[in-house]
Amino acid sequence: MRSLMVLTVLIGSLAAAPVAAQEGHPLKGSWLGTMAGNTVHNPDVVLVLDWDGKAITGMINPGTDNIAIRNATLNPQGWVVHFEADAKDAKGQAVTYVFDGRIENLHVPNRGIVGTWKSQRGNGDFKASRQ
Amino acid sequence: MSTRISRAFATAIAALLLAAPLTAHHEILAKFDNTKPTSLTGVVTLVDWRNPHAHVFVNVRDAKGQFANWAVELESPIDLQYSGWNRDSVRAGDNIRVDGIAARDGSRQVWGNTVVIVATGRRILNVEARVPPAPLTPRPAPRWPDKQPRLGSVPGGAEGYWASPSRTVLVENDADIPMTTYGLLRNVADAPKVAPMQAWALQRYTERQQRSLRDDPQFLHCKPPGGPRQFQLPYGVQFVEDRERQRVFVLIGSGNNNFRIIYTDGRSHQGQVGGDDDNPLYYGRSVARWEGEAFVVDTRGFNEDFWFTNGGLPHTEQLRLVERFTRTDFDTMRYEVTVEDAGAYTRPWKSSSTLRWVADEAMPRHLCQDNRP
């Protein structure tokens, strides 16, 4: 019972955590997302993105899976997002993910990316919100 | 003919009445819609005399005879006091008529363009733009014993500070692009002319403009006016030169009375070691040197949590500003800034303005923390 209360308080405090303001490049920052239906990797992902003035770089699940992203683009007309990532499954087989979506609610710090993911093993909806 | 003239005159008057005010601390059209003129008549229930804007609350009877309480937003108490008004200029129980513009969100709020006491017809709480008078004969800039120009007041002399910027926006090469005091473009198609923005930055700037700057973090959350914006706002800045400790403090009248430190001790871009030495800041980290008559300040280490100029030009953590301050005479400070930000712009670009010395006055204390969005 006590551990349930602690867990509830912890979840509540996480949910209430403020989102850092970000008025620069709209993809920069940490994102929490879901790859619905992904059975190869955990569908819940952390996405860390950066912008150096020329290229968007980043990592999926840094510290756990460490899946580097590549070919990331942002088209400001419609704020269309695309990126890819080369991963391996539990047996070491290559899995290439392709993400396509668009930024929603650009003007707020906890803006979102909504779209789809696909790989050789499946596909589904993808969504993430900036933390 | 006379009808046409009177129509044109009426249109001009209406345009004047609907124009954004000169002295508010942010773009009024961010909150209020100038296509929604609104008139209210009612009894004052409360006068809220606080920064950043004074409010008068009024009970107004609607078409069904029901009373509704409206908030009438006015200029800041500082500007109202400069114009001779105080918290007792209108009192609970007074019957007033307000002509203004309605809030965009449909709430019972109006920006009060004019407020009139119904019983007397007297207009109250109006604000005139303040511009310090130019001296008839330019006075030379005050100097230290070693002949270096002083940036601030002369010890033992009259008080003063810098305000009334000649430009309240940042535009490349000072191009004349029509926009409001707070950088809202008259024609959003002019956005690409403002600065050499990368595609994402141009689109973000354009969308901020299309939303009438309502996402301004200074307006929404009282975020500090870092970068050139600290010199674009109405309540001025003050330079305090601490030669013994080799630094210059810039006291900022707008925002939340923040201050900025400019180091002149030859250090690299480093803040207070063990304090702010490695985290990005609203005012960045500034080091400076004198080049002849110019105080040249090099600033890096900005965060991305604020707008560095009126109008919402984007920037990234790569922002570097090189600012040149030249006190060309006692009453004039020339400000030139070079913007370098490879994250948001395609090349470095420049803009400039002048500040006027406001003599014999202390800098106003304006705190934003009581903001009522």
C-alpha cells in the first residue's frame, strides 16, 4: 500500500514536471514517444534531438539502446519531420526504422510530433511530445 | 465632397484610435484584437494599480439587464504616473465609459483606448509618449580622468539613465520595414527582408507574426529581455561602471529589473566560476574592451528560452552578439550590434539605433511578476 502511494506521488510529480521553454529550432530537445505496435524494441522511446545549424542529429533511447538517427530533415512548410535509424534486434539482426510525421502545436514548449514509423518487421503510429 | 472628407477624417481618427499604444511593455495586439472595437459603460468596482498594466474593473449591464464584470487593461502605472494619473484618478463607484478593443480569447477584457468619466465628460488615464527633449547645444560626453568616456552618470552629478531608443526593433542594416513599436509587421510578406534567416527560422518568425506575437515569452511568462531587446523596451537601462572590480553592470529597467554583468578584466567567455560558468543564460556571458571611443562587448552563452528582440526573431544557443556602445555626446549613445548565429541565420548581420539620456530622473522600477495575461 505504502509503495503504491509512493509510486502514485512519483508519477504525479513526473506528470507535473514543467517543460523547458524552447524558442529556437523546434526539434531541439528531449522527447518522450511511443512507436505503437513495435514488438522488436520497447514501443516507449526517448528521443534526444539537436541542431547544429546544418544538420539534425540525435539518438533514440540514449543510455539503453543508443540508436543513432540519420537522414533527419525538417521541412518548415508544414513542419514535416523525417528521420531514420539503424538498430539491431535481440539476435543482432539489422532493423531499419523510418519515421515520418509533422510537428503539432509548434508554439508551445511541449509541442508534439505525430506520424508513423515503419521497419522490415512492422509499422504503426508514432507520437512524441517534447519534455 | 464634404461627406467624402468627413468619411476620410473619420477613418483616419478610427485608425488612430485603433492603433497599438506606444508605451506598453509588449505588443497589445498579442492579446487584443483591433478589429473588435468595444464600448462599455458601467460602474467601477476595483482599481488594480500594478505592473505591468493597471486594470480597472467595471460592472456593465448587458442586453438582458444582467451585470457582468469587465477588466479594462491600461498602460503601466509608470506611464500613467508620468502622464499625471495616480491610483485615485478613478475610484470604485465612478461611472465611466470605455472605448477600446476586445480580447482575442473572448473573455470579458478590453484594452482601454479611451476612458471617460460619464458625469463630467472628462477623459482620464490617457498616456502621452515620452521623448526627452533634445538639448539645444550638444554637450560633450563626460569622461573619466584618463579621458575614457563614461557610460553612465557622473558621480556627484544629476541622476540619469538611457531610454527612448530610436529603433525598437532589430532589422538588418536598419532597413525601413513598416512595423509596430513591438515589431509586428504591417505586412507579413516583408518577413524575409528583416534578417537573413534560415528557412526554419523564417517560417517560425512568420508564424509568430501571424499570431500577432501572442507567444512572446516575455508577455506570457515575464521572461527576461536578453540581447538587444533590453535596449528596445520603454523603461531604459543604466550603466554602472565598477572600475575597481573591472566590470560594468547594466541595470535593466524593463522586464524584472534584471542586471547584466560585462567583464572588462580580460577574462574569456566565462561567468562566475562555480556559479553560472557553464549554463546558458538569458543575458549570456559578456566580455568587453575599449576600441577608441567605442565600448565593444562580445557576448555568448545564451539560452533559447526568450526572444532576443521585439518581433520574435528566432535564435539558438549559437548566438553571439558583438555590441558597440559609443557615447557620441552627453545625451546620445549609439548602439550597433552584429548578430552571429549559424543555427538560425545564413550569415552575420548588423543593426543599430541610438539611446537618449534621460536626465535628472531615476530609472523606473518595473516588475513584470504580477502579469495578468
